Amino acid sequence: MNRYKELKVWQEAIDLSVDIYKKTKLFPNEEMYGLTSQLRRAGVSVPSNIAEGAGRNTKGEFKYFLGISNGSACEIDTQLIIANKLDYINISEYENFSNRIEHIKNMIFKLQQTCK
């Protein structure tokens, strides 16, 4: 399963990660080592773990890394809620990100179902 670049979920997770980087550029400088860094690391973690799992030897290992990827997606959503409450992003931006995250999580879940 080394063809991770062909996975739609990986492609969408890459796009999400890039958009997180773009949005966090606008966060206050005081957040550089706080929320900005956390969001960026979690954003990169989603597609990275999909890719790492795809490069492993068994479906069980792939499923394990998909689980980590899903956890990172939940982490992003939580951090974006905090960013909204701190007025770093507005509610419309949060909802847009949240909908995309939910879509990615659903795709991860469906992909995990194929790893039996």
C-alpha cells in the first residue's frame, strides 16, 4: 500500500495542513511557540501518519497509523475551538475547518474498515 499519494484522504489532509499554516501566519506572534506550533504539528501529523502507515508492512500497522492520524485530526479541531474563543479565527472559519476535519475523519474511518 505504498501508493499513499493516490489516497484522496491523504490529498485532502495535505490541503488542510497547508491551509492551517496559512491561517496561523496571522496568529499573534506570542502564539508562535504555543497554539501556532501545536496546530501546525497536528496538521502535519494527519497526512504524515497516513503516509507512514501506508509504507508499513501489514494492514494492522496501517490501521494503527490511521488511528494516530484520526487522533491528530481531533486535536486540530480542539485547537481551532480554542483559536475561535481567542478570536484568532471567526466562527465561519472554524466551521469551514471543522467540516473539512470531519470529512477527513470519515474517510480515515472508512479506510480503517478495509484493514481487516
